[in-house]
Amino acid sequence: MKPKVYIDGKEGTTGLQIYDRLAAREDIDLILIDEAKRKDPAERKKFLNEADLVFLCLPDAAAVEAVSLIENGHTRVIDCSTAHRTAEGWTYGFPELSAERREAIRTAKRVANPGCHATGFISIVYPLVQMGLLPRDAALSCFSLTGYSGGGKKMIAQYEGEGRDPELDSPRIYGLNQAHKHLPEMQRVCGLTMPPVFSPIVADYYKGMATTVPLFLDRETLLLALTKYYQGSGNSRMVRVSVAWEGPILPANILAGNDSLYLFVQGNHERSTVTALFDNLGKGASGAAVQNMNLMLGFEETAGLEL
């Protein structure tokens, strides 16, 4: 019997992207709530308990509420909100970080899907901490450029609507209070004693992300270390380390529409930058969620993904 999969919050940006990746698959039974009842608590509760696996594409409070509505022991959950990324009893859904984490995702009942900016930062910093190239008390900084789809339907409407504000024509720095919602998972997953100084930036393009960490480390050392780490991660198809980018400028949207992540290591023997390039709606959200579903349901890890 095919596993039943339900998307709670299918109407949002992440939910729609997950639906697009699953709608044509014949190895799952994608169960759909009546549109007129999608906010009905009793109807949602029925679907949450009927499914073998549920994606939560909801605001944080609604995601917590949805989990509380599950009353059986078999429904497994992938939460795409921020609510459970540092919560006890939840497995952080980034399988490339280690073979142990991939196995934990396979058997987990509750998986927290990573945040988009956090995905880029963690893909760079976690391996370097594990290999001893960065101390856990390292004073780090990070800047991360994203397309406006990362802000969801409201921001998409702002950018694509008529008579929009002229300030949207230029890149905009936000998270100015150094309290961005992705910082707790960035610090905890990497095992850092303090969070990085983090500058997220949204710009006038639909999707694609470039997350950069500057380091006082030799480029060749970084390149060899990251290449070795991800070749041994069990699936180097999803996270790849690039030798070089041909050209003086690195565009942030070159992996738009792709579900993998590339690390570009640039610099010299004194100072380097490592940039994670990926789609904020792909490996930064919905693609990662489907990858985690594949692991949890015993499918080939990259099934239904665009690599």
C-alpha cells in the first residue's frame, strides 16, 4: 500500500512547491483536503491523523498546534516552520552533514526542515568545526542574498504588484537587530558558543540564494577539506564543492529551479570566502523537505528532485 502524504498549508509558497514536486509521483498517495474546509480544525485533524507523513507549511504557532492535533503513533511529521528546529525530540533535517544524521532522519518521527539562510551557513561552517579548522568559539560573520520569494506570498505581491515602492528596486538589508529567526539553529547545529554576525539581504529577483562566510583561512586548505567532507557524506549529488567559478562575478540565482547546493571556495592563501549557492525554494525549503520525506519513507533520496 502506498504511504499517504498530506500537506498542511499547501496554499503557501513552500506548500505549493512541495505539491509541485509530489503531484505526479505514483509511489505515494497525496491526500488533499477540500479547499472549503482547509481551515476547519476538525477536518485538518482528520487528515493529520490519516496520513503516514505530514508536511507542515504553516506559521510557527499553527505548526505547534498541528502537532498537538496528531493523536496516533504512526503519523510522521516534517515541519517547514521555525517552531521545532532547536526543539528537543526533533531531528534536524540536513542529511549531508553526517551518515549518523542521515540515518536519524530515516527513522525519525519528527523532522525539522532547515531554514534557507541557515542551510547555506551550516553547509559551510558545520564541516569546518567538525574537522577542527574552526574552533567552536570562532567569531564568524555571514551575509546571505536571497530572491524575494523567500518572503512568501506577501513579499512576492509587493515585488510583483503595480505601483510598487521604489525602495524595492535595490537590495535591502534586514535582520538589523541581529535577532534573525535562523540564528538559533545556525549556532546550535554547528555547535558554536555564539551566533555569527548575520546580514541577510533580499533583492529584486524571484529565487536563488548566495550565503557567504568570510574566513581567514587558506583557500586550498578549505577547498580540499570541504571536498573530502562532502565526498564522504553519503550523497555528494546534493551538496557539491566546486573548484572555481569562471568569471569575476558570482550570480546568486544560477541554481534557481535546482534542488542541490554548490559550495564555491574563493580567495587566496590568507583570506577566503565560501559561498553556498542554491535555490531558496529548493534545497532551502521544499526540495529539502521532499528529500527528507524520501529518506523517511524509504524511497531513493533524490526521487522527484531536480539536480
